[in-house]
Amino acid sequence: MPAAPGHARASFDLKSANLPLIAVVLKTPNLAALAKELESRFGDTPDFFDHDPVVIQLTQVEADDQPIGFQVLTTLLRQYRMLPIGIHGGNPAQKEAAKAAGLIDMPDISSAAVMSEVVPQAAAPVAAPAPTPAQAAMASAPPATAAATSLPAGTMVIDKPLRSGQQVYARGSDLVVLSVVSFGAEIIADGSIHVYAPLRGRAIAGARGNAQARIFSTCLEPQLISIAGIYRTSEIALPEAVQGKPAQVRLVGESLVMEPL
């Protein structure tokens, strides 16, 4: 039925959105070095990202006079299924070059919006010396619906299996999962993560920098684990004492420590 005169139906709405982003923290304008490190880290896992929106952080290269080829940089990131949409920080020349490449300037990014960061080096194995500081973990997959129960004590409970491509974020609380977290699924919590089943996907605890957060699982075999930005991928085999066994992961200094339960 046509709308009455003077009461035309709107064809769209405008609403604010809180978009989860990956932050690529650029530490050098040398894109050849960056390409080499990306290949070393993600070359064997071409589908590690899933066309995730990316903001390029330039705060650590603001004082560098070497120009940044943003067209080359964005093409490079797209090769790894990242979608660069903007920059954060940078000097005036860098901002102009980024704008010419179609990137928007994003001066204000909340910690809630920036879910993770890609940095040059992951955490080392347990027995190795402390690694170079890393500031955040991996990529956010598109959210998918999952049955969840929020408890007033600051805990979210998931009682159904999480399949590949599903994501759960316990904002401001701990996360308890009572079933399997499949490879390709992602669980994120501002507090600790407890998985009373096999943990095979990505687990990111202390997402807003809580270094006291921990990860617990009755069967630890994750694709990626991260606490307060220090992370480790499945490319580095877990110690035999915790692989596929009940274990906890905690942060000591700038290293992830895995211990059997």
C-alpha cells in the first residue's frame, strides 16, 4: 500500500557503528622488509585473515623521512586478505600520501574498536628467552550468532559448539565455553577464557590489555592464543606437556607460559 502523502517511508537509516578493526602497526617504511616478514609469518596460512578491515598505525614511523608507498602497502595487505581502510597517526606528508591512496585519516580509535594488531614478531616458545614486545593478536573474523548466557557476575557462558567462522566477544568480562571451539572459530574476552572442551580455534584473552587474564582449556590445541597482545600461533608447536591436554596459559613479563593443570 502506498504511503500517505506527507508520510513517505524512508528508504534507509543512518546509525553509528562500532567496527572491529585489525591494527597493522607499521614499524618501518621499508615495505620490502615488511613483505618478507608477512611472507614468513602468514605465507603458509593464506586464509589466516578473512577480508578483515584494517587501520594502519603510523605512530612509530612519524619521525621517519623515508616516504611510504601506500599504494604498494595496501596491495601487499590485500594479498593476505586484509582490507586497509584508513590510517592512525603519521606526519603531514604521510597523511597526504595515505589520502592520495584512498585511505581515510582515523585520529580517534577506541580500544574497543581496535580488536587486534599485527606486529613484526610473535611470542617465543616457553623455553626461549623473552621475545620482542608484541602489542596485540590476530584477526577478527566476522561475527556469527552463537547461543550465549550473560551472568551478572561478569561472565559470559557459551554452551554450544563454535564452528569455523564464528566469533564470540565477552566485552568487559570473562568467557566460559562448555563445548568445542573448532579450528577457524574465535573467542575473545576482556578477562580470562575458560574452555571445558577442546580449544582448536583462536583464543584472545585480556583483549583490552589485562595482563592478569589467563586461558584455561581441558584440551589445549589452539590455532592461536593471545593474552594482552602477546600471542603465539600454531606454527610453533606447543610443549608436549600441554599439547592436547588440560592446561593454562598465563603471561609472565612479555612471554606466554603454558602449564599443565
